[in-house]
Amino acid sequence: MVDSQGRFLRACRRQPVDATPVWFMRQAGRYLPAYRAVRARHTLLEVCKNPELSAEVTITAAEQLGVDAAIIFADLLLPVEPMGLKLRFSDGDGPVVEPVLREAKEVAELRSDIGGELGFVGEAIRWVNKHFGGRVPVIGFAGAPFTLASYMVEGGSSRHFLQTKSLMYNAPETWAQLMEKLCAVLETYLEGQVEAGAAAVQLFDSWAGCLAEGDYRRYVLPYSRRLIQAVQSADVPVIHFATGTAGLLAAMHDAGAAVLGVDWRIELGHAWAAVGFEPAIQGNLDPVALFAPSAELRQRVAAVLKQAGGRPGHIFNLGHGILPDTPVDNVRAVVEWVHELSAAPRAKSAADE
Amino acid sequence: MVDSQGRFLRACRRQPVDATPVWFMRQAGRYLPAYRAVRARHTLLEVCKNPELSAEVTITAAEQLGVDAAIIFADLLLPVEPMGLKLRFSDGDGPVVEPVLREAKEVAELRSDIGGELGFVGEAIRWVNKHFGGRVPVIGFAGAPFTLASYMVEGGSSRHFLQTKSLMYNAPETWAQLMEKLCAVLETYLEGQVEAGAAAVQLFDSWAGCLAEGDYRRYVLPYSRRLIQAVQSADVPVIHFATGTAGLLAAMHDAGAAVLGVDWRIELGHAWAAVGFEPAIQGNLDPVALFAPSAELRQRVAAVLKQAGGRPGHIFNLGHGILPDTPVDNVRAVVEWVHELSAAPRAKSAADE
């Protein structure tokens, strides 16, 4: 019998598990009273930059939910600061990165030789690992080069990615330089997380789904692939996640991550088939399903597991982060149901063999 | 030789054409100086409700671009007013629908027996047809029930469609009643447009791509299908459009439209293959490609045509509406390139036969 402790990492490697592992993007977030209590006293960036605090919110969430992995609490945009840009969070409107990058000169001036400036994230990973003592693996993470570039070029969130794509199309060399610099920074950043004990790393290319496949292959894939290879050369699996990628999966698979993260806008079985069942796959409950009545939610959990077909290499997650007003009890229930519903048929099939 | 006049309608019916027809979503929009001049004197709703003005902006755009079809100028949200809600457009933030619908009682109070309240749209179609005298076909349009419902439930645009999906999941009967009422209103509305001379109708389910396939099939498809059948029973082809539908195409095809409109986030050939090459297909240049340098833009137009494979039944369009700052010359150039690049190989293959 495979123990529950190795579930998450075994699934990343497509090895048999006793039950499907489950964790949630943004599992340490506003929907949790304990998180809100910390945030009542500290800004988001204060929590991120204080290893004790970020370890605390990471640990509390994982303990309260009973999930199979703890993603370290941090913000996607932390790397823009040591590169020379300003980062702040406006109320309600999300992140603001200043000044926006539009010209070759501005990209040329970005720093890419960061050293220990983001070391607080590694430090937080050490705290969490010390607490769990191997009982719950810690997932490190970073924004992928494209998604970080889009924030730097747009100055924040974007609907049409007009400036980002315009830079690609009109100044491909400047674009390439920006992506090269981001790769260098992210490689250092992720190496630090791996050295600190991250058991796996999730690369969030959250907005890559805005791209046509041709643009993805030309302007994004080479950089994501390089970064994924660098992390995986240390035998640490990468979860390569983006949203709205039903048309991009083959291209994303070419970036070589051990695990592909998909959202609910593609049937999980179809997603897996599209990449030849080679990588492990993570997903893909709609975060809004957590607002459904209990019976309906349970059916939806069962449906995701059914679509995964009981194959080794499924990691249960949402298709995007937990939303702020999500009922905590529903999140906890999903963890229990995933374990319960996925353990049963496997135990039976093991008995059959 | 097939003449250029029937290009658009012939393509809707997958009949051979002399060149691929092309038009653009939001072709009468802010990027055009002539449109801005009209809007400097009139609000959006004033233009929509004045048949002479909406005909004028429709005609001017089609004439200036040399496109193969003229979509009538109107707003997706016009039907919410006769149903009993208020509609306004806030600066920059897009449409606001008030009050938001959340309770069964609020849905029960909506009117669905509208008569001539939206007759100004049909009137505008008559004006445009009178001007063109059959030279350029007029496309009528409406928002699909799901997309209109989402605006009514969210009160405007939405990122997560939390309230809309919550209503589906928690009050499926209220949801069904809302969709029934929208169907009734939209059927009357579209019948009026067809009687006025719309040669085809585009049903914009712009935000349906936010749904998992199972939710689409359960909560949306039956209503879209009914509406499409009603319009097509009058022998008027429906273009069924949504964005981000790479995972939804088979389900959308089940709604039965003669033409499926797709965005750039699925390779056109893959999209067509996914629906067995049965319907005609419309798309799918990224609107941001119109900001690319001329040589790059031309290559992208050629790539879309190549992906369509020269099959009968391709209508060239963007994957979403033209953006406000789009260079007009680039839009005009795309029309010329589509005609030029699609005419050549077909003329040759006709000569070969």
C-alpha cells in the first residue's frame, strides 16, 4: 500500500497512489478567516516578505484543509521589484507595476542579475518544511516569463493584452530581451526555492491562454521550456499551469513540464488525450462550483475524477484560484470527497488483481 | 464565375465563392473617424434608437472598408430595457444593467411579451438595405440568452461570472425561467430583423467560453438551439459566435447554426475538424494583429486563409471586435488581402477542372 504522504509527488511522476492528491491554487487566501486576520495587521507585500508570516499562512491553510501539498504563500509579481520596477496593490483593482515597459531602452535597463533579493521566499519554504517535517510537501512557484512580461508591459492586469502583443509584433528583439531577462531572474529565483526544499514548482503562465498557438510557439514557448528544463534538471517536477488553454495544450506540452495544469474549460479526459497521456495532469474544477449546494458540488468532484479515468498522474485542483467569498466548509468537503471517491475504486481494483 | 455580391451568403451555405468573404465584428466603431464624429453629437443609445443614425454608421463603415457584409449597428443589451431593466453606459467601465437579478421574484417580474419596442433595429436594417439595394447583405444580430443573462445577473461585465453560475447551480428553476424569457424576447426581436431584411443573423454568445462543457450543455445549449432553429426555419443562416470556445465547439455545433464563429485561440483548421467540417466557419484573426506592421499583418491574414484550407464555407473575420485604436488603413488592407489571397488559388483550381 502506498502511503498518503507521498501521494502528491508520486502523482507528479505518474506513479500509482492510494488516493488522488488534492490541493488548491490560492488555498491560503481571503476566504480563510485565519488569513484575513493576518492581513488585517499586514499588507500583502509585508506578508510575502516576512518568512515567518508567509510560512504561517501557508501552514495554517494546509492544516485546516487537509490537503496533500502546501503551496508557499507569495505573490506572482515579487520578481519585478529586484528587476527595478515598483509594485503596489491598489484596492480592488489588483496589482500595479510601474513604470510600464514600452521601449527597448526601458527593457535594456532592467536588472537580471538578482541574487538574494527574493531569498525570503526560500526562507519561508524552510520554515514550512521544518513545521511539516516531510508530512506535507511544499510547492514553490513563480509566474512564467510571458505572464510576468504582460504585467510589466501593461502595468497591471489586462483584458486584451494590446501592449504586450504589440511589443511582440512590432519589436520582437525587445520582446526577446525582456523574456531573456525574465528567464535569468526566474531561474535564480526558482533554484533558490528548490535549494530551500520545494518538492515541486508550479509555473503560473496564467494569461498565456490569450495567445494564438503560433504566437505562443514563437514568443513564449522557448523561454518557458528553458526554465522548466532548468528546474527539472534538479529532479524537481514542474507543474505548468495556464487558463483558457484548450487550443494550446499540445504547444504547452512541448515545453516539457512533468505536470500540465488546466482549467475547467476543457474536459479533463480530452485535455489528457490531447497530450497523449504523457504528462501528469492537474485540475480542473471550476472555482465557482465551490458555491454550489453540497450535493451538486459532490457530483462535480466525482465528475472530474471520472474524467481523469483513474489513471496514475492526476492531481485534483481547481481550474484557477479559490475566490474570496468561497465557503470554507465546501473546500474542506472537496478534499474529503476527492480522497474518498478516488480511494474506493483503486482499492477495489487492487483487490481484483 | 460566382459574382462578388453573393459571396457572404454563399459562404454561409458552404457554396463555392469567387473569393473569401470578409467583414469585421464592430466594424462600425470608435476606430473610425466617421463614427466618432456621430458619437460626438449622440450617446450610444441615441445612435442605436435612431434608425437613420444607426443606418448611417452601418453604411459608412461598410463602404469605407469594402467588406462583404454590413452588420447592423446596435447594442447587445438593447433587449434588457423592454424586459423592464435599466441600461446605461458608464465612461470606461462598460455597460451597467440595473437592478441586478438574483431572486426568483425578480426574474418572474421580467417582461417577455415585447412587441415593437425594439422596432428601431428593424427600421435601421430597412434603411441600410434600401441604400445598398442588395449590393451588400445586412447581418442582424442579438446577444445569446446566456450572455444577456450574465449581464442581467452580474449587472455588467464580469470576470468570474460568479453570480451567474451561482444562480445556475443554486436555483436552476429560476435560471431556466430567465432563459425562457430571454428566448421569447430574442425570438421576437430576431424575427423582426429577418422580416426587415436581415440576410443572416449573428448570435453573440460572447462569454459562453467561461463555461465548462457540462454546464454549457445543461444550462445554455437548449435555449441557444431553440433560438437558432427559429431563425433558420426562415431560411436565414445563423452565425453562432463566442470567444474562448476551443473546448466547447462540439457542444456549440450541437446548437445547429449554419456558421460557427471562433476566436484566434484555436487554430482554424483544428476548429473546423472538431465539428466535422459540417458548418461554415467564421474567423479568426486576433484583433491585436491589426496593430502589427504591414508585412507581419499580411502574413497573418495568409496564415488564417491557409488554415481554412480553401474549403467552401470560410468567412474571414476577427476573433472578436475591432479595438478602439486600431489603424483604419490596416483594416482596409486586410479586406484587400483576403480577397486577393483567396481569389488566386481558387481561380487556378477552377481553371484546372
